[in-house]
Amino acid sequence: MAGSSSRDTEPWYSRGRNQVYRTLEADPDGLSTEEAADRLSEYGPNRLPKSKPVTIWQILLHQFKNPLIYILAIAAIVSFAIGEGTDGGFIAAVLLINALVGGVQEWRAERSSQALQQLIRTRATVIRDGETRDIDGEEVVPGDVVLLESGYRVPADIRLVSTHGLEIDESALTGESAPVLKDEEWEGDDRAPLGDRHNMAHAGTVVNRGRGRGVVVETGADTVVGRLAEDVTAVEGGQPPLVTRMERFTRIVGLVVLVAAAITALLGIFLQQYDAVEMFLFAVALAVSAIPEGLPVGITVALGVASRRMAKVGVIVRRLVAVEGLGSCTMIASDKTGTLTANELTVKQVQLPDGSDFEVTGEGYAPEGNVLRDGHPPEPDLADELSRLARASVLCNEGHLSRRNDEWTWRGDPTDIALLAFGRKLGWSRRSALDGQPKTDEIPFEPEQRYAATFHRTDEETRVFVKGAPERVLGMCTASSEGEFSQQTLRQQANEMAHDGYRVLAVAEGSLEPDTEPGQPPSEPTDLTFLGFLGLIDPLRSGVAEAIVSARHAGVSVTMITGDHPETALAIARDIGLAESLEEVTTGAELIDASKEQLEETLETTRVFARVSPDQKLKIVEAARRIGHYVAVTGDGVNDAPALRQANIGIAMGQMGTDVARDAAELVISDDNFATIVAGIEQGRVAFDNIRKVIYLLISTGASEVVLVVLSLAAGLPLPLLPVQILWLNLVTNGIQDVALAFEPKGGDVLNRPPRSPDERIFNRIMIERTLVAALVIGVIGFGTFIRFLDQGLSEAAARNHLLLLIVLFEIVNIGNARSETTSLFRLSPLQSPILLTGTIVAFLIHLGAMYFPPAQAVLGTAPVSLQQWLVLGGVALSIAVAIELHKLSWKMRYPRTRE
């Protein structure tokens, strides 16, 4: 590229706009598609440097960084040292297999996480071929003309060429929390610090408010953030809290067991005169049986499965904490536009100041339709007023609507696009309107001000055009284009339109006073002429009403929080079954002077909050949490970010959501549909149920082995199971089944039960009782069976072989018990869970093979058993099913309201 050699000498912020364009061989009207493609090939994707991806070998090595692994490694070394090479070899093999299984699972989770993150890509608005387009942020190239607006992340380093109240949060680069007001006219020398470069917008920073336009000067690794990428772009690490708690639990149990095992071994050697090698093996057996080494891996697998299932229903998990939290959600604070409605606005009604109303035909954004009064075209004088209103609507506008390849394309805010379509139905395009009245300045729409204004030059004066909330715009007006101007009458007209379900916009125009024209930022317009109301319809999303019913059955309350008129919000609420009367609607004006206690009381009866500001939305969320709700909040704009962060679970919109909203959220809804949130809650409850099932299975099995080993020691008997046999049970047969259990589909109607308390522990009463029952039944019956085998004259090896088979059968039956805490095992068809059924069969066949495969027989001490013994052991194993069925029955009698 000509002139590119000067790019590395003089800083961009010290160059004039024309010099920047010349250096980059760029054009104020943007690059052509061909030139952009050439530059993408030359400079590469606009992608920040990333740390090298973790290799499979690094993940495998990470599997060995575990205290239990160290214990087992020492056991293997000692086994080799004392001549027990078979045991040592098996322990080493188990360590390797465990590392492979855990490594593959972690590698798959890493790949899945990367794939999900690809669904959340930064977008950029650029001008290509003279048209405004939305493109992937990685396709931005030097020389691109980029448009910036509030809520969006700056895609590259940009030299600004025009700004309108543009404030950018640069805290990620400078550490300065206050946003920086940008000014394209600012001039500085080449020593200006990063935070003082007011004519630059840097990649990775966020637009807080305002609008801007600039030319891309650096991309990818050449940006400021690219040079700091090692520090700034580090991906948030850390495990989900549940996995962290389980790892801590495992370490604590491991430490206690090691100490207890060491003390017991010493007592056995010095007091009971046991052989030192035998007691060492006993200590290892006790440690292996008691430490739930598969627990963190099992939970991680369950969370990974849940994340993939959520992605299939349209819920992208950004932070795994949301998976375990969704099961606790008791309240959804939802936006209206785009979440409950389709965000496909269409102007359907027009009302002039004198009360004349008109029907607008056509659907969607394609400008196909007419403006009619009583089914006929308007009279000439009314047509002129309508044309004046349409012209103002397309001038005070930031959207884009054009026809390309015989199809209509659009970009921008849905309200703006709807107004452009309305304007075209009356013969006005934005380009033709701007040709006659070029824009000189603007006040962009921001939620807190509830209006937008643009300023345009004519031969004689500067004109201003305004659109916004009726009460806001009417407050700026002193006259009407038709009839007498009456604030009260016009407000009543707006209320009637809102009551009919329309989203109402007021439109006005006026002249700018001469003394306000010089280059000062424009102030709020006054003395305007009111032109009319526009009634827009945003159709409901399909399935929303049914989703709200499902949420209620699930014990989840739904509250609408919107900036719309209360009558409009109530009309939508009625249609979806959320509210019936104005008594259930509270406006932002009513919350201004409300105390915390009053707001908490209001939440008990309010289903719709209307005309609410961003700070009030935050206060509503805080109040809901104070009164005990576990709150999920939806949002799509930069103004929603505080409430999203304050919520227990922030849910951002994937299609219309801003980068700021997505960054603040734990979940992203790919289709922006409220029904998807309810589907996510369902999957969250299923995930939490499966996590509990995995924990129960592993803890109960490990605890039963502890009971078995301790009873044998107390009775002065030999070890009932050797360390290698316990390893076989925990890491092979049970290990296969617990991973399969993580894929268990939902059991019963999980949305037909109340949410669990956020403070409820994993080890709640039913979990503790059920685990103790299972551990005692398996341990005590296993111990009794071992004694019986020895009394019948079987050798220690034969008795252990039979006991090992019995424990495997116990595990197979117990995994059926684990499928539900309250529903009978005999009511759950194994065919409903094909992965679990397959895993159980595979685990059984592996052990069956070990009983007949000579090398496995030598290592594990296994051997075939007679058909009679199979029948006896199978019958004994069913005792765990009887015991757990009795406990389920007892639980239902004590807690009759318990539902699956």
C-alpha cells in the first residue's frame, strides 16, 4: 500500500484527517469490497494475539497434579520395591488410564468452550461500496470507515473524523474509570499519553454513549491492546464454584483419610502385630476407597454436558456458574422489546394533531403498503401534513433501508427502520431528504433522555427534527401543525393509542435560534411544532404466553421491565397472560421517591414496570434479591449492564444485544426469545439433578468400601479387597457409569416443581440419608458375605473374587437408584436413558471379561464363578434396591409434598 511506510513513524493521533486518508489510501465513503479483500489478505484478520492453545499433552500432564495420584504413585513404587510387581504395574496402568480418560474429557470441554465462544462474535458497522454494512469484527481492515454507537465495542484502533457526544470507556487500557469524551478536532503531539488522545478510539474499549465515525488505522496485533494482549486479553479462568467446592471437599477427605489410615496402620503393626507390608496395603486400600477421586471429573463432565444441551436450545453459557444457578431461579426480570416481542416494528397507525387518524398497511420492514383513511387515500391537505411528518421521521433517523439485488436490506435500530419504511410509503427516502437538508449535528437517542434530535441546514436557517416518548417531545412543543395545541388533549390521544397496544412515538420540528448555531454541543430543542403520533406494533414472539405459564408452574415469577408507555406495556402483558389491570403496573415516576422498603412491597404486587430508567431497573433487581429472589435479568443495551451484573444470572441477547451487555452476562440467548430462557431453566434443573446423581453414586460407593474395610480390620480379618481391586471398582467400573450418568435426560416434569433454595447444600438431608443407607447396606452386607465365603472354606483370593463381583453388581443396581431421589426404580425404564444403559452394560462386560482374561485374572485376582453363585450374588445385590425403595417410601411419608 502506498505510503504505508510512514505508518510506523508519526502517531496517528497527531495527523490531520486528510493526511490519515492519504496515508491509508482510504476514502471517506469507505473501501470497495475488492479493496477490503486485498487488505484482509495483506494485513490478516483483525484478531488479537492469543496464547498458544493448550495441547493434549499438557492436559494429560495436568491430570497427574493431584494429591491422590501422588499417593497411588508412591504405592506403585513401594509395590515394585517389595516384589509386588503385578500390583505395582496395575496401579501404574490405572494411573495412565485415568489420565487418558480425564485428559480426553478436559480436552473435549476445552474444544466445546472454544466452539461456543465462536458463537459470540464482535460485530462492526462499516461503510463498504458506499453502503453501511454489519460485518464480523475480524474482517475489519486498515482504511475501513467505521461507525460507532453506544453499547458497542470498538473493533480496531480508529482515528475519529466526526463525533456526537461520543464517550468511551477506556478503563481496560488506562485504568481510568471515568469515560473519555472524544473530539475529532483535538490536536496533540507525539508524546500525548494514551488517556489523552481524544481523537482516537482504541480496540477493545467500549462506547458508553453518543455516536462517532472514524477510519481504521491499526488492526490485530498492531493495535494498542494487541501490543498489550498478553495482559489485557487473558481469558477469565477458574473453575465453576461447584467443582471448586468438590475439589476442596476431596482434598479435605483425602487429608483426613491419610492421617487416619497412617494411624490405623501403625496401630495394626505395633498393637495387633500385623505384617508391615499388609498394613501398608491396607492404608492404601482405605485411602483409595475413601477418597472420591472421580468426583471433580464427574461434575466437570456433567457441567459440560449441560452446556452443550443448553447450546442446542439456544442458551450459550459464558460462565459455568450459571449452569448450577439456573435451577435456583425464582424470578425473571425481562425486557419487553425483542424478548417478549419479535422486535420487528411496523408503523400501523398515524394520528395528526387535530385527531385525524390513518391506517398504514403492509407488514415488516419492506416498504410495501399505503397510508389510508377509512380505506381511501388521504385528501390533499392531509396528505401534505402526512408528508411533513414522514420527512421528519426519515431525517431524525440513524437507520439504513435500501434495495439490493431486488431485495430490501436494512441495518440499525428496529424503530428507525420502521420509520424509514413508513417514510418510503409516502415517497420519502432518507437520502432524498438529506439531499435537500444536509445534517449538521445530532443528539443521539439514549434511554435516559428518551428522545433523539437531528439538525439540518437549509438555505435560510437550521432546522431541527425530534422523535421520542410523547410526554418528552410534547414538553418541547408550543404549537401544532394542525389545530389548537393542547398538551392535555394530545397526551390523552397518546394514552388511547398506547391502551390499544401501540408503541407510540411523537414527532416534532422547529428552527434553531441564531445564537445557538456556533459549534457548541446542541442543547435540548424548545419551541417546536408538534407534527403527530406514530403507532408502532411489535408482534409477540410465538410461544411466549406458553413459556410464562411454564415458568409459573416452575415456581418462577415473571416481571416485565420496560421503558415503554404503561398502557402499551399493559396491553402486551394482557396478551401474554402476565397482567390484567393497571393495578399491576408501576411506572418509573412512582419509584422516584420510593424507599427501599416501599420498593420491596411494590415488587410483591407489580408484574409490569413501565417508563423505567436504567438506574431504576438496577434498584428493582437489588430489591428483588433483598426479599429472597434468585433473579435472572435480561438485557441488550449498555444501559442494562449494571442490572445484568447485579443479577444472580445476567442474560444477554445474542442477536440484538450489545457487546457490553454480553460481557456483563453469564448466559447469551441466541434467538432473543423469552421461551428460550424457560428452556434454559429446565436444562439448568436437569444439570443440577445430574450433578447430585453423580455425587450420590460416587460418595455412596466410596463410603461403602470404607465401611467394608474398617469392619474387616475391626474383626481381625484379612483385607476384603486389595488396593488394585478397589481401584478397579472406583476408576473403571464405577468410573464408566458415573460419566454415563451425567448424560441422564430429565426425569419427570422438572418445570412442575418449585425451584430449589439458592442456599440449599449439595449434601442436604435427603442426600446424606440416602448416602448413609446405601453405604451401610453395601458395606455391611458385603462384610457379612465375605465372612460367609471364608467360613465356607474359600481361600482369601476366592472370597475376594466373589466379593468384587458382588460390589460390581451392587454398583449396577445402585446406579438405577441414583436416577431419581423420589421416583421408584421400577417406574424408570432403562430405555429412556440409552447412554446410561450402554455405559452400565459396557462396565459389566469389562468386569466379566476380566474374570475370564488371564492377564486380568493375574492382576485383579478374578476368576469365573458358578451359575449358582451368580444367582446368589445377584439376589444379594438386589438388597440395595429394596433398601433404597424403602427409604424413598419413608421420605414421601415424612415429606408428602416432595415431587420429582
